[in-house]
Amino acid sequence: MDVSNAQWVKSSYSGSNGGNCVEVTAATGVIAVRDSKDPDGPKLLFTPAEWNTFLHNLKSGGR
């Protein structure tokens, strides 16, 4: 999946930590995640269902 022209959003928890951030973008049928220090590097791809499960687990502490 080509996300080279995607609008990436930085995590609101990133703050001013010197660029150590997670960025996320949504495309048709996929959520992509990348490391802001390496924007041309690998991306993690999730289906919307996988992403929702991931977020749910983060919010619930993995329970």
C-alpha cells in the first residue's frame, strides 16, 4: 500500500520529546503507523478492526 502522500497525524502524547513520536494515517481499508524519526522507513498496517482492537487494549491496560 502506498501511503507516501498520506496526511500523517502525530500522537497527542508525543509532546516535546525531541521527535520520538508515533504517526498514524488512515487510507481506504487500512490504518498505517510509522516512526516519525524514520518517515521513509517501514510502516505497520492494520485493518480498521485490528486497529480498534489495538486501541481498546491500550485503553484497558491489555485486559
